[in-house]
Amino acid sequence: MPTTLDQFLVPIVFAIFALAIGVLVWGYRRAKPFGKLGKLAWLQSVVLMAPWLLYFVLFSFGLSISLPAVLVLLLVSGGIYIYLGRQMREEGQAELLRQKAAQRLQDLANGADKTTVLGDSTANTNLEETSPIPPEDLAIIKGIFSIDSFFATETIAYQEGAIFKGNLRTEAEDAFGKLSGKLKELMGEKYRLFLVEGSEDRPVVVILPSTNDPQPSTLAQKNLAVVLLVATIVTTLEASAALLGFDLVDNWQRVGETVPLAIAVGIILLAHELGHLWQAKKWGVRLSWPFLLPNWQIGSFGAITRFESLLPSRNALFDVAIAGPAIGGLVSLLFLIVGLNLSGGNNLFQLPVQFLQGSLLVGTLAKLILGSALKSSVISIHPLTVLGWLGLVINALNLLPAGQLDGGRIVQAIYGRKVARRTTIATLVILGAVSLFNPANPIPLYWAIVVLFLQRQLERPSLNELTEPDDTRAGLGLLALLLMLLTLIPFSPNWALRLGIGG
């Protein structure tokens, strides 16, 4: 028999639920007159409300959802919200084009320009008159095209510049060099030339003013980078304390014990960022200050680094992207190998051998170096082993093929933007699934949230987007992705026992 409290709560729950449904119905009726754009906006509100509404209703009936499950719901909700937002932007652009076309037809009907014939060469002139580029500049820009590089046949207004459709008459790299050289000779640094693949899978030239170039970091952004640096120092000290078996918050007097481990993590992070900076300087690309991502479990997830200048080619994108995890990974691997060779005896860390089953790469190296010692139930591990493994995990997480992560940049450079979008979605789905089936490990879920809200967007196209990286770079990219998988994927218990990792 229900209690008095239950009798009181049930009507309230149903009233709130009915109110929420009423709000959604009212919102739909308000959005319906606006067509597809209105319905998409309404769906966004539904997506944002659904997880909280579901949680509230289940909680009211005594059914609880774990925190990881709630975070997964929010992750899925956020992903759908972002997808709907992209659809809204595309529909808004289509609606704008429809309005412009309708206005143009009205002008023609009113005799504003009766000399224009669709498909005739004079149609290009009318499009040029609506281009944001001044007519005198547009006339000069058209002079860069030629029969031996890129033969322009149509001009279309685009953002603050113009798209030139036509036929590519030579190799993309050669054509880009000739066109960009002529543009710089005639117009200086006023405009930028992009050679990209158009919507019809044909090469097009896009001209945009240099005012659209990436902007340097503001003072507020630099201050944020400093704040994140301080926060990362704190979380790295705390993670080091956890490795030593105590809580730094309750034992601040022992902070000196954590400093050597924290410095080692800092060296790995610094090596990663110096790798990016090395290749960026080689290609003449400016990078922002690194925005470190603090984390209580491992100290830091690494850093977010923006490009503050345009990339000359996909080769530049690849080289800058892979240099960070390559240098950081080599330093981490060195720590790991040295640590394994120093392991045994009375080292600081006494760990279950099953600990080494958490990574295919680390477990295999441990087996090669420590041999039969792994058949015991507990093994003495040198601190450098754990730090090297930690560094490998940090670099591997940044190699996940998603958005503006190093791995996402590598995939975009080698395979193009379409493939990079698909791998971004696949990576987020996999991270969500892993966190759902392994709630004891919060790192995949936290990282999925970071990627979804901060790193999901692809890098803007390079100036020469058509020339693909060579086979050597493609091979190095695949090797980096393979090492990422070997670092993050654990041994199955049966396979680990077959190799003698654990008894």
C-alpha cells in the first residue's frame, strides 16, 4: 500500500511530466510555421530536455541511473544537438540561396536586367557584381588564371571572397605554385588563394581576403593558458601522490616526494609540445600557446594547440600533427624501457602482474625484458616504468582519430576531410561505448566529452588541399595509429596467460 509521501509525490511527478510535454507541444506548434528550420530548432530543445526528463522520471519512481550512464546520455544528447545544429546551418544557407534566387528572378521579371541569359557568359558578370571582392580587384585576380595552370570558367560569390570553377590543366602542386605566386605578385598579402576540392568533386580555386586568416591568441586566452598550466601542475602532483599511495590534499607536507614524478610527466608533456613547435617552425606555421588539460587520474590529457596561421599544405598539417606524439612517445618509451630494465629487487612500486595486462604494447615489452619474472603474482616495478606507460597513454589519447586531436589531423592530412569526419564520429561512439561497458574507468568518458565539446571540429583546409601526402607520410601515419591501438587496448586474460604475463 503506498505511503502518504508516495501519494503526494506521484501527482507532482505526473504534473511536471505533463507540463514538460505541454511545453514541447507548444514549442512544436510555434516552430511549425517556420518550416524545416523551425522543426530542427524544436528538435534541439527536445534533445537537450530528454536526458534530464528521463532521469527525473526514473528517479521519481525509485529507479536510479549511475553517474557514468548519465554522462553517456549527456554525451549522446550533445552529439545529436551538434548534428542538428549543423543541419540547421546547412538549411539556413540553402534558404538564403533560395531567397537570393527568388529576388533575382523578381528583378528579371521587373526588367532590372533583361540582357542576362542563364548559362551565357554574361551570367558570370552579374555574379561578379554581387561578389564582396571589389570589381577592380576581381578583374586583377581573374588575370592569374591561364590555360597552362587553371582555366576559370565561372565565378561565384562566397563568404567574403569568391569561388572560381574551371579546369585544372596541370599537377595540383604546380598549379597552386603558379596561381599563388601570381596572386602575391599582383595583390601582395591582401588575398589568400586556396586550391580545394569543390562540392562536385572537381578542383576549384577559392579567393578570400587575408583578414579571414586565423587570429593570434588574445590576452584573455593567454591568461587562460597560464591558469590551465597551474591547474595541470596541481593535478600532476596529485596524480604523482596517488602513485605513491597517499592523498596530497590530506598530506601537503609530503609534496616534495611527488615533485620528481611530476617533473618526469612534465618532461613528457614538454617533449610533445616541442615536437609540434619544431615542425611548425620548419613550415613557417604559427602555433598558439598550449592549453593544457588537467586530469586527476593521470595528471594531464595533454594540450590543445591552435594554428594561428594558414597551413600551406596537407604535408604541413601531417608533419606538425605527428611530430608531437612522435617525440613525446619516444621519450615515454625511453622511460618505460629504462624503468623495466631497472625493475625487480626492492623498487618502490609493488604491483600485481595483472597490471601489465592493461596494454598490449607495455605488456609485450615487459615480457621481453622481464621474462619469467612475470609469472609471479606480484612484481616490483621501477617508477620510470609507470611514468613511461603514463606518457604513452597521454600521447595515445592525442592520437585518437578525431577532430583536431593529433590523430584527427593525421587522418585529415592523409585521407581528406570526408574520412576525417567519419573517423571523428566513430571515435566518439567507441569512447562512449567503452565508458558505458567499463564505468570503473572514467578516462574514456572524460576524453569523449573533451573531444565532443572542444576538439570535434576539423582543421580548416590548407592552401593547397589537393596535393596528398606521399606514401612515406601515409605509412608513418598508419604506424602511429597502430601504436596508439597497441597502447590503449589491453590483453585478454587468456592471451596474457599464454604469453606468461601472470600466473
